[in-house]
Amino acid sequence: MARVKKLPKFVKLVKLAKPVKNKFDVKAFAEVAAKAAASPKELGTFIESIEDGEGITSFFWKATQPGYVGWRWSVTVSQIDPGAEPTLCEVVLIAGEDSLAAPAWVPWSERLADYQALQAELEKQAALDAEEETEELAVADPEQSEDTEK
């Protein structure tokens, strides 16, 4: 039989009389955080909220800034205990599905190799062009080439 361990005297176990419902409006909390990060004119209409699991929710608003077409403001809020005040995790401006975004990053070593290959090709082409030009000059003026040989 397992032994039950007694708690110290200073520990009090409190049982709630009735279950506490969520007394905080988490969406309003997230909206205040989004408005603090963006100016009121840059924050558009509410798009959606996504439950990320275990009391973590992400809320999305349309970004109305010029140059950020298709982007959205994302506010992630954590509220593990429904009776506790929510915690702000992050506020970010992220690219949406239809947004303009920078191209995929290419490592410097690959970009340098492409540049070096292009430079080598340009040098070969310049050498061929110079060789063709000297041949054309030799064919066009044979007397001048004989004078230079003497």
C-alpha cells in the first residue's frame, strides 16, 4: 500500500465555489496589443483566430499599410487558466498567401560561384572577340602585315 505524504501546515488548498468562466476578452486584449504595435490606420479588419493549442491563440488582422498588400498583423496570446489574465506572447507583421515577399535566400557561396562562372565566361568571350578582330585586320590589310614582318 502506498504511503500518502502529508502537506506542510502552511499550505492551504483552496477549492473554488463555482467554476470561473473566462472573465477576460482575449480578442480585445490582442487588438489593443496590435493597435499599440501598428498605428490605428495601419490595422485593418479582423481576419481570423487560430488555436495553437494549450491556451495559446493567434489573432490576425489585415495590414493596410501602403506597400504591404496581402500582409497581416499577428498577435499571439497565451491564457492557460481561464480565470487568469492573458499573456502577450508576440506581435508581428507577417506575409500572407497573396503578399509580395523577398525571393528565397541564396547562400553567399552559391552567389559567388555564379558570379565567378559568369566572369570566366565573359573573359573567354572577350578573348575570342579580340582574336577575331586581329584576324579580320590581317585579312583586310595584308600589305600592312607584310611591312610589320620586315
